[in-house]
Amino acid sequence: QEPDPEVDAMFRTIVEVQADLGEVACNHLIISFTRSADDVAAAYELARRVDPTLPRRLDVVCLFETAAELERASQILDEVIALPPVRARLRVNGNRLEVMVGYSDSAKEAGVLAASLALYDAQRSIAAWGRRRGLTLTVFHGRGGALGRGGGPTARAIKAQPPGSVDGRFKVTEQGEVAFARYGDPDVAWHHLEQLARAVAASPDERAPDPAEEFAPEIAAMRDASALAWRSLVGTPGFARCFTAATPIRQIATMPIASRPVSRAATVDDLDALRAIPWVFSWAQARVNLPGWYGLGAGLGSVARRPRGLARLRRMRRDWPFFAVLLENAEMSLAKADRGLATRYLERGKRPDIAAAIMQEWDQAERMVLAISGNEALLGDRPSLRGAIDLRAPYIDALSFLQLRFMDDKRATRLVQATIGGIAAGLQNTG
């Protein structure tokens, strides 16, 4: 490859940090959208150009983010550990290997239910692969704060991982308002870390039965139906234009609140290039929270329509911690949404067919969640949380109405930006 000044500068920074603070201060490089061992080999070659000794002090970490790569993760990793620089690193670090799985882009590609099920299966497969290869494997979870990006209570998520996939080691991203909420106060930070440590220590090992195995037919049906519903929606001609008109994505793109541009392309109209954080953030601002629940109703409904299907879903919720956590997070996402305001935002998209599809799936998702839980209302068994959401709602709603009023007024850009900040604070959700 031709020299890239920005890439060279990144590797020089790694060299400088290691020189100042030691190798362990900066010795991991994550490759987003890893598709093959060639990506890892290229990273080591680029590092070698800057400093011939750097590959010996650097672990290049695969990040699997799309359905295709999650399914092929073990095959790709076999090719990765055959690379000479990786073999050298494994000899030095005691056969320790880190693998990252991405929640954000996988959910953006297939919807939250299908992506969550794919991630569960991938972690199970990667963990088994690591044991067969005699590696000490750490799965690094690229979770966002928002529910549409894998967010939710981390300790509960740890306990819900496939047996043997944690094995005493758990690594996770904590960012944005989540980092401040959990570590902004020393007492809260210690309490949170104690919860995580207990959850890691209590996670089931590889000898424990995997509750998911009993529900393989239902899992396959849910995954296929939810992914089909999601892709049918986002693949509707004109969906991107509807999205950019219905949400304040253009105003979000002007705000200095992120480390990277909102899109990998020059326009926010290209959904494939739009980054996951602003995608989720925009839907939260529009009070729809689409990435946190869309496809759930279709997936659950595909099982509920079978003989004794609802009973199987209830048993799944009772016996499979992962599924219970998934439903809790989706229920929270639905509870934070607002139908009246969402309708007003969607009307801006001038696509009644798309709005109708969203509302239909919203009805089905809420109906299925309540049928499985047995509650009469969302968060019915978590009254304190329901009360907190209801208490904040009038203030957030006022900001949403203000945002709707001035979204098209170029003279009111700062006002709209202020409402974006206020709504995010009230919802406790940036993406």
C-alpha cells in the first residue's frame, strides 16, 4: 500500500506512548470490519514500516461486526493465528488472544433481535474454537450505551453470555454518558466494578449446559423472521430520504459531540455509510427508538403462531438468561419511545407507508413483550423505573415539540442543537 500520513502518524503515536509509559500502555490495535486474515497482516506490515520492531510489541485485534464475518469468525481466526507476527505474539504473551465482537453495526445490518442471536452464537463458536486451540481467549464486547447498540445493565449481560465464553475474563467498551454515570462518582464506580467482578466470577463455565440448545428451532425462526422484517423496512426505496427528513440527523451532524464524522461518506443520506451511533441517536431524538426493538415483533410472532409457541417463549424467558435480558432491554426501549411524538416526526418523512410499517411492528413488538412477560403495561414489574421515565416525560416532550417546530429553520440551528442535548439528557440516551 502507498504510505498514508494519518496511518503512519497513528503508529508513531503507539511507538511514542510505549516509549514513555511502557508497552502495556498501548499495545492493542483493533481492526474494524475485519473480513480476513489479510486485514491483520496488512496492519502488521504498516506497523513494520514505521518501526521494524513494533509488530513484536503489538496485538492486532479482529473486530467482527457483520453477520457474514460473525458466522465465519472461527475460520478467519484460524488463518489469523497462522500469520508469523501473530504466532510470535502468542509465544510472547502466553497464548493469550483477544477477539472483539461489535454490537452496533451488526444491529444496524440485521436488526437488534437477529444481531443479538448471531452474536450469541458467534461468542459460543469463538469460545469453543479458543479451547480447541489451547488459547486463553478474551472476548471484547463493543457495546454502546444505547439499547440499540447492545446497551443495558452490564452485569446482567455478563451472566447471560454463553457458558464458557467469559471464563474469568470480560472486556467491554463503556463510553459517553454511560461512562460518566458509572464512573463519575468514586462510590458509584466501586459499586459498579464490584458488580462486574461478581458477575464475571459467577459466569457459567464450559461444563454448564447451554440453555439455548433446547430452543434451537425457535431461535432459527426468530432470527430469520426478524432479519427479514428489518431488511424489508430499511431496504424500502426512499427509506433513507424518509429517515433524514423525519429525524434531526442533519443537525446532529453539525454538532461537535463525536470523535468521528457521523458518516463514512460525504452525505448522511447513505445509510450504509452512516455510523451506528448517530443512526441510533437520531431515532431516539425522534422518539421512535427504532433500532432498539424493530423486528422483535416479527421474530417473536413467528414462534408465537406455532402450537404452544407462546408457552415456549415464556419458558425461553424463564430458562435462558440471555433471552430474558434481551427482552428487558427491548421493553425499556419501547417504554422510552412515545407514539404521539413519533407519529409527528414520521409525518415529516412524507412516507405514510413506511410510517405505517413502523407502527404496525411497534404494536406487534409491544403486544408480544407483554404476552410473554404477563404484564399489563411496559415495565409493569419495574415500577420505580417506570415512574422515573414518566416523571421526566413532560419535560422531554416539551423539548421534542420545540425541536419539531424549528427543525427546518436554518436560523434556529443552535436552538435545535440545544433541544438535542436536552432530550438526550432526559432520555439518558445519546447512542
